[in-house]
Amino acid sequence: MEEQTIFNLIHKMDKFTNKMIIQWNKSFNEDLGVSHVLVLGHLKQNGKSRPSDIAKILGLTPPTLSYLSEKLVAKKLAVRLMDESDRRIIYLGITDKGADILKRAQLEGQRLRTNLLDKLTEQEREQLANLYSKLNKED
């Protein structure tokens, strides 16, 4: 593929992603960003986790995760838990309030994507699904 075509495709993908994030931030009025929701999602899926492990899995730096967790704990969406056998080890866990916020964030994201995908024909949606399946296959 020609380099200019690849550049244009990347630009269009980035523009779409940015548009979705901006729309989500405007419609999900909880003073939380996508990164906060990713942390809550990790905690919901994996249970209590060490912040360093969360950072590594989500591709964040430890200071970034510290910043995110401070806000989550302050808003009572997450809690810090000490390891019972080694008090030096601290975990982050999701609260019921955090799980509720996560569910609302996910529903809002689904609503936005549904509205966007409604602009496509059935055939275009099938093509897009096939493209995403191909791109998501691991080498």
C-alpha cells in the first residue's frame, strides 16, 4: 500500500477515535476520563490488583496510575486494600459505586457507537466487522 494512503488511513482512524472520546467525555458527565474507566474495568474483570500490575497491563506509567487511583479512591469508586500477610503490599479494589459507574460508562459508550454505526448500511457494518476481525487476529 502506498505510504500516503496508509498515512491518510491512520489519520482518519485517529480522527474517528478522538471524535468518539470527545463525544463520550461530553455525554458521560462524571468528571472521569477514559483511563479511569479502563482502571475500573480492569478491577471489575480481575478483582483486586496491585497498582504496578494494573499499570503494566494497561500500558500506563506507575505515576499515571497513582494519579488515576487517587481520584478513584477520593470519589469512592475504588479502595486501597492491604495484603493480610504482608502489609507493605497494597491492592486496589473496585467498590459497588465504582461498578455502577463502570456500567454507566460502558452503556454510554455503547449508545454512542450504536448511533454512529446506524449511519452505515447492513453491508457496510458486515464489512467493518470483517475488517475488525482481521485486524484483531494475533500473528
